Amino acid sequence: DTAVSQTPKYLVTQMGNDKSIKCEQNLGHDTMYWYKQDSKKFLKIMFSYNNKELIINETVPNRFSPKSPDKAHLNLHINSLELGDSAVYFCASSLREAGNTIYFGEGSWLTVV
Amino acid sequence: AQRVTQPEKLLSVFKGAPVELKCNYSYSGSPELFWYVQYSRQRLQLLLRHISRESIKGFTADLNKGETSFHLKKPFAQEEDSAMYYCASNSGGYQKVTFGTGTKLQVIP
């Protein structure tokens, strides 16, 4: 299946823990993103990478660190989790030449307790 | 910075009634505009793009540069249209795509 896939889909963890969410796309896209969707369904971009280079870094706490080992992968590591980090995190990708249509993963539901 | 405004958080219509989801953008150039849909607990997926000028699932959206709007319309709502709808704008290149705050469409049987 060609898609954007992210793991885990559900993650429940305690405050103060460190966790990672992995993302992979096999669409041959050159740009990958992390978006955060909060409880009010607001969708905000966190990071964007183009060919492994960071191009967008919104006002996100330093506890969030993206890593792109290659242009097909963009992982998100979160240190010292806080209650307010509870949200759905969407990985996405796009291809510049294809008009920047964004393809989303299924989301990772993070709950911090 | 570009902004996308969706003034309605919730829009409830009866099945068979017309639907219009409002979207206004702030970019002064020629943005790319999109509508994305998110069905319950699913991923966001592209519904349509303004440059395609296509109709998907009966939805259409016309870019009005004078009003800087890109409203989404459907003449007859169906129950399966119930979902969150996001308008999005891209000012070009691989700059960030900005999403509106979303409108929840609820179609009442």
C-alpha cells in the first residue's frame, strides 16, 4: 500500500516520560510534516522537512525534536511529556512538483496522564 | 503571514438541504487553495483543489479573488457528508500550508 504510515496509533504515557512517534512515506515525496491537532480540532503545523532539511520550525517547545534520517522518514521525539502535549499528531508528506497536495497519515493519539 | 478563516465552528443542515462552508484567505498573491475533509477518527484527505476546478462527491468550490474567498458548496447534503472540513492555503513553493480552524458539518437525517 502506498501511503503515509505512522506508529504507534495510540500512546498513553505518564508525565515526564520521553516518547517517539515514527513516520514513513513511500510516495516518493520530498517534503514531510508534523501537524498537531488539539482537542478543539485545530490543526497546527509543527515542523516541515524538505529532502531531510528542516524548513519550517514553528513555535514549538524544545522538548519536541524531529529527526529525518532520509527523505522517506520523519520521526518525532518528545522529551519530558506534559499534560498539554495530549493531542493527535499527524505526519504528512507532499511533492512540490505535484502542487503541494498534502497526504496525511492516520494520526497518533497521544494521551499524557 | 497568510491566514485562513473559517467563521463557523459548526454547521448543521438537514439532509437534502444546500450546504455552504465559508472560507476566507488573507494572502495577497495567487495562493493555492484546498479543501480537506476528516471523517470521524480518520485521516485528513484532500477533497478538492481550486486549480483542478473539479467536483468531488458533489462538492464544488470557486475562488473569488475579489472577496478572497473559497467557499465550499454542495446543492443537496447527504448524511455521509458529516465530517470536519478544513480550508487550506499555500502561498507557493514548499512554504507551509496554512489550515483554517475547521468547520464541523452535521447533516441531520
